[in-house]
Amino acid sequence: MPRGGARPGAGRKKKATAVDQVAATITTDGAPKFDTAKDFAMWLLNNPAVPLLVKVEVMKYALPFTDPKLVEEAKGKKGAAKDRAAVVAGRARFQPPAPPKLAVDNT
């Protein structure tokens, strides 16, 4: 006879979210098949039956996949130190010596 553990139906009832409401209104018989998640997100954004709040939520997740980043990411401390080391190594004093010339005259 089990006494502890989770009981079915116990606890607060979950609220229906806007996504759940849209999922209930969209029928799958008229929806086209999508190859990627981006195609599905674009279909949702262009669908007039979808509420604006859901479109905003979808766009938050779809926007990073539509355009590439325009700004190069920062290199941080290690990247900056590596750049400084390359500048110092490029100076004449710290350059490695030129290899010996192997010109042999066997005449």
C-alpha cells in the first residue's frame, strides 16, 4: 500500500498560455508541411489568425536565425594578449634569425 509520492490531480492547475490558445485554434488540415522551424515561424508571423502577442514571442526566437550577426564578437583577455604578443614578436629584436643559405657550388 503506497503512502508517499506524487498524487494525480494534486497541486495548482496550470494556466493556458497564449501558445496553447493558438494551437487550439489552428487546424492541421489546412496547414502546409514545413521543412524547418524557421519556415513554421514565418508562417505563424504571416498568419492573420494568430494574435499579436504570440507573433512577438515567435519573433523573439526566430529573429536570430533570419540575419547573421553584424558585429564581431569580442576576443576577451586571452585574445587581446595573443594580439599583443604577435605585435611584439613582429619587431626586429625578437624575430627568429633567418635560416642559413644552402648554396653549394659543386663544379
